[in-house]
Amino acid sequence: MEPIIIEGTPKTPSIKFDAREGVFEIKGRSIPENSVEFYKPLNEWLDQYMQVPLDKTVVNIRLEYFNTSSSKCILDVFKRLESIHRSKHDVEINWFYEEDDEDMLEAGEDYDSIIKVPFKMIEIIE
Amino acid sequence: MSFDLENLVSDLDIRGAILYYKGNVESDTITRALDLVERKLLATREAPRLRKKVYNVLVESLQNLYHHSDRVPRGYHAARPDRFGLVVMEKIGSGYRVTTCNFVSGVRVKELEEKLTRINRSTPEEIKELYKDILNHQEITEKGLGGLGLLDIARKTGHRIDFRFKKYDNLNTAFRLTAVVAPL
């Protein structure tokens, strides 16, 4: 499976999903007006990966900002990861948040309470 | 004198505002407004936590205008009839106030009023649970998720959302929404 790599813009995050390493990263800002359009190829890619996932998948989420329409699309990404986890494959989600950014920490905790995948909250100290 | 959306913000300090815009709210408009405000906030050396809250509230406020403004009433002067709105962002004391105005179809007023009243009567914990419930159970449309933007604003500010309606004619109502972000 070819990796999916997307450069970040002021409104959309950089994406690096690599099926050979089993490491996926979403980084930057996710505040587009039409989040569905942006996340559609990612979720389609994950639908393929779900067929033959690696034994371990690590997901790093390093978001500075995200809007409410992205929040649902990110949940859709996590639901696919949950499905991989349910099929007895290791999945680990690392949720990074900047020092003192309690809103971002809370957002990670929201997902942690909805999705049954091990979440790690990682504070970035500057 | 004929009605203008500006009439709804006559009590605000528009001249001293960090951001003032009236016109069509397109994706590029939002990008430019956010860029301008971010540069101004960085220049003030505001605490990162407050800066991020303000930025987030502004994103949701502007995107509310983008997704949920109804067409302007027939006869109202606007370059284009859709996605027309007004935004004012002011520094007030040690916090920030973000106000948006737009037209809504008269038939949406009751629903919007009930939604905002319910949010304002809810505790922070209830708002959090409602947010998670909508996030987990509602389908997203191209306009986003029903009311999640307003809940997010309420969550981020921790204050009640001030709102008011001004009937324009039998079919259209002008709507003003104000959120205050205060330092914690």
C-alpha cells in the first residue's frame, strides 16, 4: 500500500500515513470549512489498511487547533482504528498537547472516553 | 433610516476593534481574518492559553457565519445575497469579545433561540456531555454537526452566550451572537 502524504496548509494538517511502518501522523491545524472533503481520502485509505493491518499501529496526533467539523472527521479516523484494535491488532494513539493547553487535553480525553483504543496524553513542554 | 446589520452593533467599539468586517464570508475571507487576528494576538504577547481560546472561538464564529447565514432579505444591500455577515472582535479588559451578526430565516428563529437557551442553562459538565453525544451520534453534513460549533464556543468561553434577534420583515430576522473569552 502506498503511503498517503499531504503537506500542511494554514487550514489543513500535514498527513503522513505509512502502512509499511504502521505509523500515522496528523499534525498542525485542522480548521477547513469543508472537513469531510479533506478527510475523505484518509478514511478511504484506512478502509484499505484495515483489511491487512500490521501487528502494531501507532498514531500520533499533534494538532494545534481543530474546528468542530474536523472533530467528527477525526472521530471517524479513530473509529476505524478502533475496528483494527477489535480485530486483535495493537493500536496506540498518542495525543500530543502543548503545555497549559487544557482545551486540547480535554479534547483528547473526550475521544479517549468514546473510543476503546489505548490513548496516551503527551504534554509537549516548550 | 433603513436597517443595516451595523445597527445591531451600535453599542460596540467598532473603531477600536481588533477585527471588523462586514460583507460576504467566503473561505478566503476567513483565512485572511484569522491570519490578521493571529498576528495581532502574537504581537500583544498574550498568554498562549488565552490566545488559543480566542482563536478557536473566532474560528467557530466565522465558520458559523459561513455555514449558517441565510440569504439576505430581498431589497437589502449586499454584494451577494448568500453568506453575508458581520464580525467584530474587541479587546475588553483583559479578555476578548467576539460578535457576529447575520440574517436567519424567520422560521429558524425559534429553534435557534431554544438551542442557545438550552446551552446557557446547562452546566459545564452538561455541555461537555452534550458535545460528546452529538460528536459520537450525529452524522456530519457539509454544514458541520448540528449545534456543535455553539457548544464548542460555550465550552471554550465558560460563559453564557449572549444573543439577540431583530425582526427585519415577515420572513427574515437579523441575529447577533456574542461570546466573551476571559483569562482564567
